[in-house]
Amino acid sequence: MADNDRFIPPRYLQGRYTQTVLASAKIRAVGRNPMRDSSREMIIHAGDGVRLQGFFSPHPALPRKGLVILLHGWEGSAESTYILHSGRFFYEKGFSVFRLNYRDHGNTHHLNEGIFRAIMLDEVFNAVKEAADLTGSAPCLLMGFSLGGNFALRIARRCTEKPIANLRHIVSVSPVINPGRATDAIDRSWLLRSYFLKKWRRSLALKQECFPHLYDFTGITTKDTIRSLTDALFERYNIGFDTESYFREYAIDKDALEKVSTPTTIVTARDDPAIPADDFTGLRLSPHVRLIMHEYGGHNGFLEGVFAPTWYEKKALELFPGRP
């Protein structure tokens, strides 16, 4: 690994949970954010009547360097700290930024009757494709985190059949590879399990409030693990899946990235408490896909300082120079 590919944080930031917690800590998003200040809400029609919310921040400089599209993780949003931090970083470097909310993320539970499922690749792909057109033919970078990293890899695979003309590079940070194993890893961690259960219960309550004639999650939200809550949800609302078949549906199989033609960089860490490092073992990667696995970084972390840019932000800038 080249020296500029090495990530070695200061000793006080080397803990897996230190990196993971700080990645989402609100303190990293404090201060003026010109990207957020300049954003405007958009409702994207993503096919089959689906409406998704996004926020577009066109950079005032002309010509613009390009566009960065950001995809958050499960139960995150366009307002997640790591999204706001990266958006500000790229905006201050001269790029326009688009932040997408999946259905039932952020304040979007009212937009669609159907409940969010991670297998809904079509609508996310359609939204990314529409967002990529916002700056015309300007080059586009797609960056996804955790579940967003999983979506980014599936979009990379989809692009082999349905290219997005100006999509020049994809960066997948801490992506979910094997959803079942990731779920079990989260359930084994009291901190992560509590964090995600709290957010998911709130999300389900909001969905029920918006569509009380369709949903009643009584008894479901009392489950005390992510896996058992998933089981209960599928048992009550039969959607053609059980938990294991659902997880397999959006897993990144060993050969899933073998034919990817869009330049793609995967960034992950051996100490990620949510994504087992050996999930990446045996992935067959095309010559256009590169896997960078660090010893440190936690989940969505890779922080070089509490307020400093992350390693992956600076790496993405190197990979995607955009227009001069």
C-alpha cells in the first residue's frame, strides 16, 4: 500500500468505537456550513410513483468542478453528521453537492405508503441518475456510507448495463457486504444495537402515524434486537421474504463486482464493529475496483482529528479531481 493510502490516526483516535461514535457526533457538524446554507429541497420522482427527497447545493463558481452525490447509511439521513461534514468539505473545494434521503429517512415518511426496504435499488438508482443530470455533463462522484456504501456498489454493478454517462468514480465507505452478518455484529454490540433500535423504533412510529390505516407496529417495536424486530416485521407484513432471504437479496456476492466498469474504491477497516472484515475475503473485483482495508477507522470513521477532514474525503479528492 502506497504511503498516501495509509491511514494511521493519532493514538487517542485509534479506538474502533471512538472512530465510529465521532463519525456521527454532532460536534463535527458545528459551525457555518455554506453547502447546507445554499441547499434547496427537491422531490425526485424515482419511478412507479415513488417520491424521494434530496437537497441540491449548486456551487456558485463557474465552471463548476463537478458534482458529488452523497448516500447516507441505514436510519441516517441527508442531515447525518458524516454527510454534512463531507458535503461541506467538497463544497468548499468547489464542487456542487447532492444529498439524497431514502424513503422513510429524514422527514420523508409521508411521501410514500410503502415501507423502506434495503432491496429497493431501482428507486435509489433512478434518483442518483436524475441527480447526476443536475449539472449537465459535469463529472460526477458518488459516495456512499454503510448501507449507502452497499447501494453504491450495487449501483456500480447496475451501471454495467445502464451507464450513468458522467459518473466518473464511486467511493464506498464501510459498505455492508453480508447484511445478516452485519446485523448480528450490531446485535452483539450493546452500543450499536441500542443506537439503531432507538432510531428504527422512532421511524416505525412515524410511519404508523402517517398511515395508521396501513400499519400497526404494536408488539413489534418491543423486540430487543435488530434481527428479531426484522423477523417480527416480516411475519406481520408478508412481503414475500423472510429475514434470511431478504438479507441475501441485497448482499454483495463474491462475483457481484467482477464486471464493474466504473472506477470504484472501497474503503473499510479491520476494526469496524458493524462490518466483519472477513466479509471482504474472496470478493472477485474487476480491474476497475480497488479495495483499501485499514487497520483503524471503525465504522464510517477514518478521522484524522476531531474536526479535521477524514482520510476518505481527501482520498476522494485525489481520485476525482473534476474539472480544473
